[in-house]
Amino acid sequence: MAAPAVLLDDLVFPEGPRWRDGALWFSDMHDHRVVRLDPTTGVVTTVADVPTQPSGLGWLPDGRILVVSMTDRRVLRLEPDGSLVEHANLCDLAPWHCNDMVVAPNGRAYVGNFGFDMYGDATPQRTNIVAVEPDGAAHSAAEDLGFPNGMVVTPDGTMLIVGESYGGRLTAFTIAPDGSLHDRRVFAALDGAVPDGICLDEDGAVWLACPLSHRVLRVADGGEVLDEIAFEHTGTFACTLGGVDRRTLFVCTAATHDPHEAPTLRSGRIEAVRVDVPGAGSP
């Protein structure tokens, strides 16, 4: 496998990469904007400014983009006229900053949250995943998770896999018709790896970014590590499979995720590497 190539640098802290309509979309979280990158031309466009810190991205069936607004614990919706409006308010459901999100093809979104004041050195707390219906109604879908982070939904829409950053594992759930999550099981126990953003491929394996060990791993159901790609001297925070054939692994990297240090360092990059198995499911 070839070494990763840098597609874009001088970012503050890229997160939540998604491939759609021939482009890579992501949140430059600590630069407070949602960005669209055309890998063919290199053109970079700011899609939306989100002063309250954007993170996870996804799309409703009608093509409108949803954006997690972290610090005020909302999901925003970008309207055709360019305005950002509230899609769902999660303040009564998420105990601390919201984070990553996956949106299923039916428009139901699943949103994770920190669970505690991570940057304030608070004691880690277990927390939940919130389901947001297409009309914006929200409810807790699963409880007792250790920092639920990156999430994927399988192509048939029946299973959600989430990386528990403070659990050292990928956890799988069956998705009930009402959007609640059941039949919890360990998809992969990760020895020494802290999962952040994840994506799924056609073989049912999960690529996961490991920020502390500067690598991305591809793991099978059951935990076998199938592939590993190292990134020298930089943390890997999220990844997605995209490109025309969904065989390009786009990885968000940065030297730090600290909201005070990142704007000064501007170490964020979008890096890419070709892989053998195409992406599948959502995102």
C-alpha cells in the first residue's frame, strides 16, 4: 500500500470527513467552518460558518446538509438559501458537547457527545447516543457508553457501529424501527487503540483513526486487524472512504486537537491513500 499523500494543509483541526457529489466535505472544527474540497481541482470552499464549533456532518434525503454544533449541543440544517437553522436541540439529552454524527439514508441522525468536560479535566462519565428523526424530534437511543465517537450504519440499515474512545472498542447495535439501539455487542476489542472517526467497507470491515498512536487500522468483526497505515509525527482523528470508486481513504490529521493550541499551529491536513476494498454504508 502506498504512503499517504497530503491533499490539503494549513487547516486548524479537520474532523468529520464525508464524501458526496464528487467532493470531500469536512468540518475544520476549531476554525469554526464546514469545508468542501474538490480533490480534482484542489478548490476549497467554505460551505458554512459555525461559531459554536462544527463536527459531524450528514445529509437528509432531500439533500440538505446537517451539521453538529458542538458547544451549544444542537444539530443545524443548511437551507437552500444558505441560512443555518436549528434542526434539533439536544441540550436536554446530551450532558456535554456533542461530537460526531452519522445520518442514515432515511434521514435519521445519530449523535454522540463527550459526556463530561474533557478540556476542563473533569472526571470521565458514561454517556449516550441521541437519535434525531428527520423532522428534528430527538430521543436517547442508547446509554452507558464511554465517549461515543465515530459511527457508521450498515448498507441494509439494520446495524450501527460506534467507536467508544474511552472504552477501547467498537460496539455494534441492532437498529430498531423506532431508531432505538439494542442487542449491544463488542464488534472489536482494540488492544492499545483509541478509536475516533470510523468508516465501513464492502467486506464489513471498519477503518478507524487512532489519534494517540498516529495510525489508521482496518479491523474485522471480531477484532482481527487486517491492515494498518502509519502517519509519522501526527495524530489521525477521522477517516472516510470516497472517490469515484470509494477506494480512496481520506484521513484527517493534526498535531493536536486542543482548541487553544490548534489555531496557532495550523497543523491540520487532509491526507489520502488508495485501498483495495471500496466503502459501504453511511457515511
